[in-house]
Amino acid sequence: MGKEDIIKKGDLYFPGEELKKGAQLKDEAIYQKAAKDPVKFWEELAQDLKWSKKWEKGFSHDPPYFEWFKGGKINITQNALDENLKERANKPALIWIPEPIEEQARVLSYQELLREVNKFSNVLKKLGVKKGDRVGIYLPMVPEAIIAMLSCARIGAVHSVVFSAFSPAALKIRLQDTGAKILITADGYYRRGKIMNLKENADEGVKETEVEKVIVVKRAGNEIPWQEGRDLWWHELVKDESDQCQPEIMDSEDLLFLLATSGSTGHPKQIMHTCGGYAVQAKFTGKWIFDWHENDIFWCTADIGWITGHTYGVYSPLLNGITTLIFEGAPDWPEPDRWCQIVDKHQVTVFYTAPTAIRMFEKYGEDFLKKHKLDSLRILGSVGEIFDEAAWYWYFEKVGKRRCPIVDTWWQTESGGILISSLPGMGPFKPSFIGLPFPGVKIDILDNKGKSLGPDQQGNLVILPPFAPGFLRGVYKNSKKYLETYWKQYGKEIYFTSDAAYRDKAGLVRIVGRVDDVIKVAGHRITIGELESAIALHEDIIGCAVVGKPDEIKGEVPIAFVVSKKTEKPVEQLKKEVVEQVKKEIGPIVLPQEVYLVEDLPKTRSGKIMRRILKKLFTGEPLGDLSTLANPQSVEKIKKIVCG
Ligand code: WTA
């Protein structure tokens, strides 16, 4: 038996002795200990961080609001950067891989990263940014993205990152909601060999917002529009700046960042995360779930525009003093094995990606894998979508060569960090099941009336107090949304995740899918409402319904049914325009795969569109009783269009 073998027992997999021996956590007693007094448990973990003043109270609860480590004073960058200078000043903190093969990787040691962060912190201060001010970041995966985030955190400003593939219209809404006066962007970046002109989008997006200054990172050297007085080059601003800047001492409960997630009415929600609790959860979930040791090189493939990029691309690895690797491009460009080349060349030890990427790699066949060793890998992670058995086995066998534990991690933008996962030193790893709640996290699965369900019974996944320190503290400037979305279903003390799930007899959780109108397209979270609002803006469209259709690679893809005004336009053109409309309002990431022009949408007598019925056209389920519809004949007609 090899040193790091995984042992199979029935349908479960466990770490072998060697793996167990070296693991951060190997004693299952931690689960009981944490469950006995979760607040005390998290407080013990919090002591591992550097606080300028210790907190007075671990957890305070005024439902549906709560706080962690109240009275404590901390700066997350002091923990993520300064604290690492003592033992690892010259160790790589960040490895950046540009997309063009011929371009060199850029490596920043902890010391260098701190210096860059300090310089840019000073820049922001000089531009008048103060504690509590929001700063927009619309950057591709370049080192400056991380430097910008950390600089905000250093001076107590609140970063609000907008995914660089979002359209100008999507950027605009997010800037308006946060009231940012500064936007940090780039001239352009590489994607699949092309230069994307990000600055053009940024210019469009800042119109009708409060943005006064636009800081531009020179990345691709492409020609860009320039507004004198408003636009400033990053490299010119930092050139003569001091590389010293004291971290702002923050209250544990001060805002650290805002991150938007799709809202049900079409308007995104700005999720609020605070300093102290987030730092504690980010640090320990990373350390234990990815089993990090001093020399680990961690590659999280998520973009910093999403929560996974925030927590596991940036904060968690740096808080643990390990090396984080970020990549500018698409993992299968210019060849399907680009990601393997990166793993081998940079000796990546822990790889964290999404099922969509795994299914995509799988589709390319096996030959490309044979050229690569992939023997630096120790642990493989997955996040963001349901991880089906076929993809699980492919990842386990072909990438991890049956040596590497697979940690499937369940969490949300709202939870700030992972809540459910197995732990590498203990297991079990069970294909298509996530695992147990992280120590100190209490969950339940309830029926619609709030009754707790037993093994194999499917219901709604909820999180119980004390939740977790990194949980959201609210929806920015919208407490109504906060209440309605999370605390209405089961009252103000039970957090409703909107995921359906069940547990096996051992308590391992399996996610079934969302129960609200969120769909996950290649791991990107979007609501039906947001897609429909975008389409409704088209002048010829008078009705529309979007549903998620199961997709082999992307998990789900949006399908749009539209009703149009009388128009001379050819159908094909109208369909194209609908797709363009989504691209314009949201961006190219979640385009409808199919647009069907229909006469009428199935509606109840009270006028509610029955999306459930439309969805069944793709899942093959029986359509059920249509007699309650106001227009049952519409379904037959649509069926003919879809199924021929
Ligand atoms: C889904 C991503 C199955 C789930 C970190 C959740 C998952 C939503 C998993 C949050 C997983 C996340 N298995 N489904 N391991 N992880 N989800 O906010 O529906 O982008 O509610 O956060 O993704 O998506 P978000």
C-alpha cells in the first residue's frame, strides 16, 4: 500500500494511516467538543489570531441579528501579512500566472506583498478614502486585484469586488448600491488569447454613479479611452509612495467587505461581512479542510469576483501563511491541459475547483492527462455545485490517482466560509455527499412546517445558532431583504439556506438543489428574476419565463421562453437580440442557451407564470394536472415547439 493511500470501506473512502498521521485534525472527538459549546470552541480558535484588544463577548444574539467577538479589535491584514513576516518574510505569498504562455509568472513574497499593499493603502488614503468608505474593484485575476482588496482592508475601507466579466450595466447597479467613490480597474486582460477591453466597460459602468476617480492598472497595454482628471494610472500613483502604512485598528464587527449576490426581484443583494468573525472562520476552515502545512501551494480556481475567490483565493491562505496561486486565464486554454501544466510546474499541492471545470476536463478525454505527473497534488477540493458521482470518480481516479482525499465543500456567499465538508485526516469521503458540518456548525433538515427530518428524508437545509463567525451580518441598506430572504421561513432564529438536502444514517449531507429561483450555471449563481428582468427590458418582449435546464457540463443552463409584441422582425433575429439583451444587462457568463418564441406562457388563474411546468419539458417528468391553469392549451403549443 502506498504512503498516502485512501482506504475503501463499502461506499465510503477513508484516509490511510500515513495521511491520517500527518493531518491537521485526526481526532473525531473535536466534533463532540465543538458541539458541546460552539461559542467557546470558536473563541478558542479566535485566540490564534492577533487582536489589538481581546473581545468582551464571544457571541451576542438579538434575532435575526448577531455579532461575534464584540469589543474585539483586529485588522485582518495584520494577521494575513505582518504576522507572517516573522517566520516567512521571503516565502512566496502569491504566485500569479498570466494567460499568455510566453509571459513569466510573477511571484510576491510576504514581504513584497505587504510593501505593495502599504503603498497602495497610502494611495487610497491620499485620495481621501477613509474607514468605512466603499471602494469598487473591477479587476481581472492580476496581483493588483489582491493588493487592492488587502489595501482596503488595511485602511478600513470596504471593498466591493465586481466580477470582471459582468457587463457595464451590472457594474453600474453594484456601484450605485454601494455608493463607491473610487473604482479600481485595468486597461484590459487576456481571455482565451484575446484582449478584453475592461476600461471601456468600466467607463460605461461608472456613468450615473458617485465614482469620482478611476484607478487603472496597466495590464494588457491596449488602447483605452482616458478621462483627464478622473482617471489615474495605478503605477504612477504607487511610484513614490512609502511602503509603510500602519493597519487601521478595526472593531471586530466593522464592515470588511460587501459582495453582491443575485436577488430574486432582479436587483442584487449586497451581502455584508465583518472583520473579526470572518477572519477566524476563513483561517480555520482553510487550515483544516485543505489540511494546509507550511509548504503547501494552494490553487483555488475561482475568480475574486465570487466569494470563493475572496475567502480561499485570498484571505484564508494568507492567514495561514501558505502560498496562494492565481491564474488570469481559462484553465483549458490554449490546450485542455493548461491547468495540468500549471500544477506540475508550480508543484501545486491542493487544488480547489468546481464540478463544471471537472466535467469539462473529463470531456477532453484522458490522453492529455498522461503527459503530466500531477504527483505534487495531495488534496482535491470542489465547491459551488452538486458534485455528481461520475465527476467525483473521474477526479478521484484520474487526477488524484486514488491518492488524494476529495473534499466537497458546501457553503454560500452568505456564510463567508465553508460550513459542510469532510476533513482529510478523518473522512469519510462519499461520492456525491458533502460530509459533516464543520466542527462548531449546527445544521438541521426541516420539513416545510419546521419538523426535523430523519435519515434519507429530504427537506430544507437550515443553520442553527450560533451560525458561524463569518456569517453575513445583513444585506447592505436593506434589512427588509435580509429578513425576508433568510429569516421568514422558520422565524428569526433559524437561517434558511434555500437548499434542499438530506442526510444519510451517518449524518453525511447530500445537497439536492435550490428551492428558490436561484440557478447555478457553471457554478455562477444567478436568479431567474435577474435574467427575466434583463430580458423584459427588450422593447419587443411583453412576457418571459426563464427556467434552468439540466446540462452535462455546466450543471444547469438558462432557457428563455418569450412572448413578443407584433413585430416584423424575423424570429431568429429576435432570439439573437434576447441573448444580446442578457449579455448587455448581466454579461456573457449566463446567456440563455435557447430562446423559444411562444404565443402565451402557462399561467394560473391569478396570473402567476408556472415555470415548474416549463422546466418539466426538459427533465422528462410528467407534466401533471394542467386543469388548474388559466390557459392549459398554451402548454401543448409550447411542448410542440420544444419537443417537436
Ligand atoms: C450551491 C458558493 C452542492 C448551493 C460557495 C448554495 C453547492 C449555493 C455546493 C451558494 C456544493 C455551494 N454542493 N451545491 N458543494 N456549494 N452549492 O453563494 O445551492 O455562489 O446555496 O457560494 O451554491 O452559491 P454561492
